[in-house]
Amino acid sequence: MERQVLFISNSGYHRVEIVKRHTITDTKGFNMDKLFTPFQAGKLLLKNRIVMPPMGTGFGNVDGTPSEITENYYRRRAEGGAGLIIVELAAVDPMGRSRAQTLTIYEDRVIDSYRRLSEEIKQCGACAAIQLNHAGRLAYPDVIKARPVCPSPSPVTPKSEPPRELSKPEIKNLVEAYVRAAGRAKAGGFDGVEIHGAHGYFIWQFLSPLCNKREDEYGGSTERRVKFAEEIVRGIKQEYGKEITLSFRMSGSDFVEGGLTLEETKVMARILEMAGVDVLHVSGGSFEVPHWMIQPMTMPQGCLAQLAEGIRKAVHIPVIAVGRINDPQVAGTILQEGKADLVAMGRGLIADPDLPKKAMEGHSEEIRKCVADNTCIHQRFKGFPLACMVNPEVGREKEFIKYTGRSRKVLVIGGGPAGLEAARSAKLRGHDVTLWEKKDGIGGQLSLASRAPYKKEIENVLSYYQSQVGKIGIKVELNKVASLDEVKKFGPDAIIIGTGSSPFVPDLPGIDQSNVVQARDVLGDKAKISGKAVIIGGGHVGCETAEYLWGQGVSLSILEMLDDILLDMEPIGRPIVKKKIIDHGTKIILKGKAVKIEKNKVIYTDQDGAESSIDADFFILATGAVSENQLLKLMERESFDVHAVGDCAKPRDIYNAIWEGATAALRI
């Protein structure tokens, strides 16, 4: 049975393409037809049910306008086939900026820049909306040059300075600020606007009893706490009616005792529907529990869908589900089970803008999947622009992938993530690429990185590169040991060296005992552990090794010389993994430095220099890594055009390895 998929962009109908095709299935035969059926949301006719939700990028100009990088970033996602692109939050008031690069929409001067951005999106066949926001107490004082405002003087943390409580006239003025911002969005060519009422921001500060302590008509009961949001919605609808589609993003639950519950947000949803909201975008959590807002890999895919389902049953307008929906099969299941009408695939579209296109064409196995390691948000927390562990093109869309105009003979030595990305990017730029790997398979440490149960999805990174090697025609030679003579004989124009790293071996008495093993060997099943074991090193490798061994009946202790374990892990997932380790009964010794290993004992000193010991049958070293750069040094003495990438340059993580691999290819 053939059907039609319509590619329609509203506001001018830039392009209409009719595609006849059979039922859409992925490589495992999963029916994804519903994911790719058109859908009417307010005035918008979407070509499919896939939404790119608003996510801050840090790509904006300091004057609050979208930059060229911003335009390239969103255009690339629209090109990939998403039905609706909701541009990241834009501040409706000068006091509402959360960061210096936050987009703004409180002045008419920004309209032209938004018109360019919305046009870029719509020309690629997607509908375009923008999120309106005020940070409230989450605004940075250094950015707004004032004390942040809030419905109540409720501090973000007990140690924070309380924000200034708003007066009723100020609240009325901010209602008008949202209405005027919606008008600017419309003038800027956007088909819709989304009001941000979740994630601890300003409107949430009214909605949630965790923050709103007011005793007037804007605080107290459910109906009073939703009044501010209701007035904004009614104001926009009164001014623009059906000219603009209005979405409202809400937290279905705060997941905190005393906060919003699903039962209460159902009531709020019905009030907002009556006020004129066209679509409800249901998220969850707040900054008190950030893992519910930006779910790490420790949490299951689609983990907030039950909130969307609950809200959908309470209203008669479309509902968007969000929350670790990075796989088209997960997205399709949510739709088929009636939990939502649309699915937001935010980080999935950061990782692979072409996710919709690949899924629709039946090539889901080629999707570069988000693994929720949260490099994206971790970079933002550190004050840097958005980045992605698996997609080195983020923020560099304009320079990826351009043909060089001249094909060079490129040799990549090392088949880990750095070498694989270097080979992929170089091949796509038109070079003749050969990859040498000394082992019998590609991937480097990717397989080891996926051994802890919660990191199983790291396997998707390797699967992606395995699919790409054959598809784009990279020549791979396995069991190939590189030497200077072999390289000279091959005669490359450029060499990318990604020979990785080896475990660091501390200079300790007893380190050469047979019961002292490396964490890499444990994770790779080269060393069998039983009885009692001490893991020396409490970073992410040591803790992943501990979790890997839990199912093998090993009694574990972790000896860490720093103040805490997992200090090299991203901050959202870290508390969850740490709690699992503690709850499992793993003994943790902090500020302890190993000084000697005896037959069945490790001697360590505490921060005061006092000695103690731990008895064990095995001692597992997770003490870092050193670069394998001997070949690099040989190449650098010659006249080769040589580039070092990944751990070969400096031991770090997968994100840096993939980023450097791509960067090296861009330089050739």
C-alpha cells in the first residue's frame, strides 16, 4: 500500500514535495509509519511528528541576535528532515538573560536577524518556532547587572543571595513583555512560539510550590500559581489569535517532595488549554534534580513519556513527549502507544541532524546516535558553546564537509575513535584514505568503555563507524603494525596518527605481582577477578570497573587519593553513579595514597601521612594513561605532514578524540 508524505513549509509554502513510498520500517522491521505522517498543530501542518526542542547553544552574538553559526546550526537540522524546529530560548526582558550569549527578543532591532534565521529553517522544509523565556532567579547577576527577580524571594540554593520579589505592576509589565516578544517572533517569520514554563525558569517559579510563596492572586492555590502563565497565553491569543501557533513547555512533575506533581500539572494543563494554548510540550524536573531535565545515560530512553501520556489524557490538544528519545524506534513506540502526538528528539538531532531522513529511508543503522554522555550540557555549564561527544560538526557546520579540490593520499594509523573520525572526515573531503589498525578489529577502547552496564550505549558509537567504513569506502588494513619503513614504503601525502594510550603504571613496591592487574584488562576479560579486590583509582574508569565486577560476586574497595570519586565525570550523571556504588556496598577510601603492595595487602597513607592497609586477593590499577607516541616522534623527525589525534596527543576522553580526528582531517 503506497502512501504520501508531504513536505510542507508554512508561511509561503516554500517547497512541496510529494514522496510515494511503501510502509516505512527500520532495518529490524519496526513500523515507523506514524512517525512520518503529517500532523496539524495549531496553524502548522508538520511534515512529520519529529520536533527539535529548544536547547541553548551559546552560539548567539553578545548583542542577543543569532550569529552565522546559529543559522548554520539550525539550517543543518532542518535539512535533516525534522518537522518542527523550535529555536532555543530568547529572553523577553533584559532582566531575563541567563547568559551573555542568550538570544534576546525584547527589542525590535532583532527582528531582521530572526527573519533570516526562520527563512533558513523554512526553506529546508521544516516549520519554525522560537521559545520565549525569562530566567527569573536563574539569571546571572554579572550578565543582567542587577539582582535577579522572582515571584518570591526564594534563593536557588540555601547559600545563594535571595532574588528580589516582584511587585504586581512588574508582573503585569512582564505579561506584556511576553506578548510583545510573540509579536516580534511573528514579525521575524516564525510560524509559532513556545512559552518556557519548565526547568526552574521564571514561569516555573510561579507554577511550582517549591518556589512560589506569594500570598496574593499569583500564589497559593493551583489556579493562582498558574495565573501568570494564563495571562500570558490569553494576551498572546487576544493579540494574534490564530495567526501564530502557541506551545507551552511545562514540567509534568518536579520529581521533588513538595513540588509539582502530575495530578496538579493536569489541572494546570486544562487551564492553559482553555486560555488558548495549541500544543503542550511536557518535560520534567528542575535544577534541584537536573537528571530529570537532561537525562544522562544512566536513565532509560523515553523516561518522561509517562508524563506526556498523563497530560494527554487530561486535555484535547496535541502533546509533545521529550526525554532521551534518541532512537526512531523509541519515538515510534511512544506514538503508537498513544503517549504523545509528537516527539522531541533534541540531543538525537544534535548528534545526527539526518536522523529523520535516515529513519524515513530505512537506514536507521546509519544513525549517529546520542549516547547521553551529556558533553553537550557539560560544555554549557563550563561556559563554552554547545558541543557533542559523537558529532564533531556541531558549531562547525559551515566547514563540514567541504571537498578540498585536491585529493591527497592520507594514511590514518590507529582505529580508535580519533582515527576512525579522522578517516571518515578525510574521506568525505575527497581524499584517498587508508587506515591501519594493529589489532584484528577497529574501535580502540570503545568496546572497553561500554562494559559498565549503564554505558552499554557506547557500543552505538562503534556501530556507527563500522557502518561508515564500508559505506564511504575507507580502505582498512587490520593486524597491520606501522613502522617507519612501512610508512615510507606506502608513501602518504599526509599522516594522521591515533595510536592511543597505554595504562599508567605507578612506581610502587610490589606493582609487578601477578595479582596486580590493569582495569583495561579486567574490562576486556583478560584478567579474571575473584574474592576481594581493591581498585586503585576512583575516577570513571575505576568506578566503571567496579560496576562491571558487581555481577561476578567480587567484594570491592576503591582507594582514591582525591577528595571524592568520579571527579572526571560529567556533573549530572555523577551523583547517580556515585549513589549506585555506595548503595551496592562498595567500600570507598578517599584521600588515600597507595604506597606499597604486599602479597595480599595494599598499604596507603591518609591525608595526615598515617599508614593503613586493605586486605585483598587482587589489586586493580585505574591510575590513568600515558600516550603511545613513539611512532609519532619518529614521524615528526621526517618530512611528513603528520597530525597527532586523541590519546596519542594527550590521554583524555571520547569527545576530544573524535573532535581532534575531525579537526585533523579539516587541516589536510
